[in-house]
Amino acid sequence: MRPENLILSAFGPYAGRQEIPFYKLGSKGIYVITGDTGAGKTTLFDAITFALYGEPSGNYRKSDMLQSKYAGEGEETYVDFTFSVGKEVYRVRRNPEYVRKKKRGEGFITQKADAILTLPDGTVVTGARAVTEKCEEILGLRREQFTQIAMLAQGEFQKLLMSSTEEKSRIFRMLFHTKPYQIFQEKIREKASAVKKEYELLDRDIRHYAEEICCPEEMTEEKKRWEEALLSPHAEEWISAAEEIEEKIEGKMKKLDETIRQAEGRAEHSGQKVQKTEQELLAKKGEKKEEEKLLNLLSQEEEKKKVRDKAEEEAKGTEDLKERIVREKEQLEKYKEAAKTEKQLEEKRREESKTAMLLEKKQGEYKIRKQTLEKVRKELSEFPVSEERWKSLAEESQRLEERYGKLIAFREVCRQYQDAVRRLKQEQERYLHIREQSQAVQESCLAMERAFLDGQAGILAEQLSEGEPCPVCGAKVHPKKAKRPLHIPDEKKLKEEKEKLSKIQKKEAEQSRLAGEAKGQQETTGRNLKEQANMLWTQEIKGLQEAYTMMKTEGIRLEEKRKKLKSEEEQLISFRERKKELETQKKRLEETAEKDQEEILFLEKRIAQCTADRKSMEEKLEADRKKLLYSSYEEARQVIAGMEERKEQMEIRLETARADFRTLENEIAACRSAIRVWKEQQEEKGSQESALIRRKEEMELERKKALEEKAVCLKEKDHLLPILRTNKRAVQEIRRLCQKQKKAEESYRIAGSLSDTVNGTLAGKEKIMLETYVQTAYFDRILLRANRRLLVMTDGQYEMTRKRTAADRRSQSGLEINVIDHYNGTERSIHSLSGGESFQASLSLALGLSDEIQAMSGGIRLEAMFVDEGFGTLDDEALEKAVKALVSISRGDKLVGIISHVAALKNRVEKKIVVTKDKTGTSKAEVVIG
């Protein structure tokens, strides 16, 4: 990358527009950027880096600090940088985010950061981020690499010389992409930490399960053995002691099981004896109870027999009652027939009454309909209908609508004429406005063309010498040379102004055409307006206002007439609808009256038939009732029911008496049988009940003692069983966790050793991490390249070497620098160099780093380098050698720029960029050759 041209606007200390033509400095060699302190020398480096990457070259200035505080209101802040890569030329224009005054109105707005990159083929890339990415692609370098290779910023490149291993490692990580080695180190460290943590967690869990193991208080020896085992660091001894406790508890539980089994046997034997004694007592009580019951039953036997005999005697009279019930039931059907005839008679009476009421109602309705029909016929005969008026009204309404439609059409013509007049006025105003602009541009173009021609004559006149012929007129005497104007417009701007004039003249012609069209349209619509008015009215219309007034007046009159015709039309429509309604009503009434007559005749016949049937039924019912004993079917049924109830009660009393006597006899037999059974169940028939009770109590006491002994053993067993289960589970888990702990210990031994190796934490060894070890290979090559220049600058006295051992074993090492003094054969710290010697070493290291990064970046060749300050610390001889070193790298095709206040350096170098600052604080830059 070689700079060709740089334009600054309101950037840093440069208040106005400043252009620095780098192409005048040539394609190789050294040039100096010189000027007062604070004038803006470093700003030129910032501007180039900002244009390419959107950030300045140093780390102390930010992109939002770049707007000039001296800039005038409305002045744009930007950098326009033209550079070449090989034979290809690129141009980038970039502005930072800054606050500027609004172009219109009052107040300020924030101008967002933006960038435009023009490629050699004319393609344009826009957007701050997109332009930065494209520049990185073109140069093959990011900003950090660019500032390390091509632009050595003020105070930045000495940091690498004096920095610690950790600081250099961070720089090399970015430059040489060693981040994967750092990630590998961290992952190995995390793996070792995780395995260690797993081991510690397993150890904690083992101790947790050991704490769960319990030893009963009565096992004193085992408890003492367990407490001693816990003091040992070996878990195997814990397991052995826990197993002894487990064996002792299991032995004790076996003894308890045997005691429980014996107690259960004694309790079962006593329980059987208690059960047998209870059965003996139950049999004696049962026998006694049944004997008492038998005596009670025998006392009731005679009374039950008497009741049975009395009921049998009463039951003999039921035969006569049965015969009478049969005779009465045979007469019940005749009562039903009489009741049915009476019901039919009642229905016939209701039918006769209902039919008479319907006849009376229908006769009333028929009379009302006849009266209504007469009224409708009379209204129809007197109805006023005028079909002639209807026809006349329709014709008049049609003529009115036609005239109204013509007025509406004339109103549209008026609107068109108004629109045409309005458009003509607008187009004429636009034409006059464009005409004024065209005249102003034409005058400006003529003035610029005259100034251009005058400027060319002035330039030509400056080259004339007395006695030499003029290339225009041939004269050798030049008494009045043309003077060169202060401001000469270039040919490009003149061409742009002529193109602007051509465009606005075309616009003027187009607007003239539009105005002509508008005038033609206005005249056409005016003629159409007059023609339409003459067709509507016979008198001559003088103007638009008169025509509009006549149209409005006639429209009001027509609207009133329309309303009147509509009202009359609505009345005729109402008459028509009423007549149609009356005709429909007349037809419906005539049909209904005819149906009413037919229904009246049918009802009269029906009433006569009902009367005859009713009289016949009354005669038959009277004859049937004379043959019956009771007045009704219900009375006869109740008499029969009473007889059946008396018969049923006598039969029930007989059956109940017989059943009671049979039940008593059965109970007496069952009681005697139960007494015999209870006697058979007694083994000790002569034993007393009190003796049996005492025996039962003794057996129950023995059984209770056995059960109490069993309960005591079970309680002790319930106490020991959870302890045994917990201990077994804890021992099992301790064994399992010990196996896992052994595997974790082996894994940690491997992972920990590997982590210590790659992270440089091996005990008694130097603290060199894997990433640092890889970076030393790059660092050795950098030092090799740097020493080629340092040996030249110091006449072979100093050579930089990588420090092989750290100052102490506790800090990281591997990237620190010592210096070898070949004059006395010693090796010492780089910090022992003087200020000038440190600058020489820093510059050599920076140039060596630049060479190495270029070699690592796919052969990228930068055709320019920028160095900011540091030469003031050198004496004349050292300065001469430093310049020689820079000259050596500028040979071939590289341009090196140096910022310096050193007078000897300024005098030695012919090509300069001189930066000056006036009293207002604003700066200017100028390229000076020679």
C-alpha cells in the first residue's frame, strides 16, 4: 500500500479543507513530517489509519474525538484518502460520527459515521463496516497488524521491547494466531481441575457414609475398634471394623429370633388351653339357658291350643258367605252397562249443546261479513281513478329529468373550465421560476468560462520571456502580459457547470411546452362552455359567472317542480294500492260468506240428529235401572268388598291360630334337642363353672407373659435392624466409592501432570506455557531479523537475545529480552540500555516484527512505512546509523515517513511535509521538495 493523496476536512487541528499530495514525494526513499508541537503531525497518520479502518493509529484517541474544534458552522468532517496497491488505485472517503448544524432550520443534528470506497473498476462499496472489511481484504492486514507493520505510532512500539512475557504473549497471540494453544491449555487445566474435584467429592462422600455407620452402646469393644479405625486414612480399615460390628449385630439378632420363637410356642400352647376352657364354659351356659327357655314354652302350650280350636269353630260359617258373594258379582256387569249408557248420554248432551253454540257463533260471523262486503262494494263503486292523469304525470316527469341532466352536464363543463384556468396559472408560474434559474445559471456559466479563459491566458503569460516569440501571436516583445487571476476554475468544474446549464435549459423548454398545453386546454374548455350555454338558453351568455348563476337559478326551480311531481305521483300510487287492496278484500269476503252458509246448514242438521239420539238413550237408561238392587255400580261393589273382607278375616284368624300352635311345638322340640347337644359337648360334666373360670385365668396369665417376652425381643430387634441395614448400605457404598476414587486418582495423576506441563506449573521447572513455547519460535525469528539492523546501528556492539531463565521461578518466562554487549562479552537485561540505545533496539525490534508479520501474511508487501518520533534521543552518530537502517529498508520500492523535531534529521532529508499552526489554532500542511 502506497499513499497517493490525502484530503482532510474539519479533522483534528485542520479546521478547513487540507490536501496533502503524497504522490509528489515519489515512490521510494525517506521523507520527514516536521512542525511545531501540537501542530498536527501525528494527525496525518491518524487520518490514514481512520480512512482505512475507522479508528486512528494510536490507542489514546478515539474516532468520536476527531472533529475539529476550530471548524466553522456547517463544515463537514471527513477524510478522503487515495492509495495504490501495485498498479491498482483505490479511493476511500470516511467521516466519523459528529454533531453539525442543520442545513435547514435551527438546531443541530448528529451525523452518523459512514464510508465510501471506490474500487479501480468503478465499483462502489458503502457503509462503515463494509468498507473496513473490504480494506482489510485489499491490504491483507487488520488494524492491529497494520500499526505493528506499517505505522509505528508514537510511544507504542517501545512497549514491545520492555514488556513482560505475559504482555508479549497477548500481543503475539493476536499477531500469530496462537489462541488455539491457549484454549488447549485452559481445557487441560479445566480437565485436571474437574478430575481433582471429582476425587475430593468422592473422598467427602466416603467420609459421609462412614459417619452413617452406627455401633450400639452395649457393644463396647466393637465401638472402640471402630473409633480407632476412623483415625486411619485407609478406608479398608473402616470397612473391616464396620464388618465386625455387622457380624456382632447379626449374631445378636439370631439369638433374639430363637427367644421369639420359644415365646410364641408357649403363648400358642396357653392360648389353646384358654380356648378349650372357654368352650366348656360356653356349653354349660348354653344348657342352662335352654332349660329355662323350655319351661317357659311348656307354660304357653295349653293357651295356644284353646285359641286354635275357637278359630276352627268360627270358620264353619264362611260357606254361606261365599255363595252370596258369587251371586252379587254376577250382577256387577249390568251395573257397568248402565254406567256406560249414562256416560254416553252425558256426552251426547254436551255435543248437542256445543253444536248449538257453534251454530249461533257462525250465524253471527256470517251477518258481520255480509255487512263488511256491502261496504267494500260501495267504496269500490265510488273510487276516484284517473289513468289519463297518471300518463300525463309520467311524461311531464321525464321532460323534467332530461332538463335536469343537461344542467348537471353543464356544471361539469364549468368545473373543467375552472380546472383548466387554475392549471394554466400554475404552469405559467413554474415556467417563470425555471426561467429565472436558467438565466442565473447561464450568467454563472459565462462568468466561469471567462475566468477560465483569462486564467489560461495568465498561465501562458507567466511562461513568456522577453525576446522569445509568443506561441499565440509570435511577438517577441511583451509590454502588457495578462495577469493570472487569484482563483481559476478548472476545466472539470466548467464542464459540470455547462452540463448543469444544459439540464436546466431542457427543463425550461419542457415547462414552456406544458404551459402551452395548459393554455390550449383552457381555450378549448372555454369554447365548449359557450357552446353548451347557447344550447341551454336562448339569450347570449356574457361570461362564466352569468352562466353559473342561470344554471343555479334554473336548478332550484327544477328541484321544486320535481318535489311537486313526486308528491302527486306518490298520491296516485297510494290510490292504486288502495283499490287493489279493496278488490282483494271483496273477493275474500265473498268466498268466506259462501263457506259460512254451508257450515250453518251442516250444523242445523247435526243438532237435529243429536236431539233424537239423546231421547232414545234416556228411555233405555230408565228401563235398565228398574231391574237393579243398588243405585249404582260403586255401591254394589262396596257391598261385595265388605263380604269378602269378613270372609278373609275369619280365614286369617284360623290360619294364624294353627301357625302359632305349630311354631310353639317346634320351639319346644328344638329346645329339647339343644339341651341334648350342649350336654354332649361337655367333657367334664361334673366340673363346676367357678373352677373352669379359675383355670382360664391362669392360662391367660401364662400366655400374656410369653407375649410380653416376645414383644421385648421384637423391640430390641427393631432397634438393631435399621442399624444393620444402614451399616450394610454404608459399607457397600464405601466399597463402590473407593473403586471410583482409585480410578479418579489415576486420572488426576495423568491430567494433573499434563496440565502442569502445558501450563508451565511444574515444580522446580521454568514457568513456560505451551502457547509461550510456540510463540518463542516466532520470537526467535523476529529477533534474528531485528539484530540485522541493530548490529548496523550500534556498529556491532549490541545484539538482542531471548532470555532463557526467569528472574524467579514463580512468574511466567520465555519471551523476555536480554542484550549481548560484544565489546565486553557480557549479557544483561534490556532495561539497562540508555535512552538512545533503547530507541535503536525498539526500532530494530519493530522493523523485525514488521518483516516477520509480512512473511507470515502470505507475502504481503507494504510499499510505505510510517515512524512517529523517538529520534530526539540519538546523538549524531546514532542518528546517522538509524537513518542508514531506514534507508536500507526504503531501497527498492518503499517510501518511509518519519515524524521528528530533530533539526539534523530535517536538514539531512530533502523531502518534507511541513505542518504549521497559526494564531487561531488551526493547522496547515505543505509538501516541500529540496
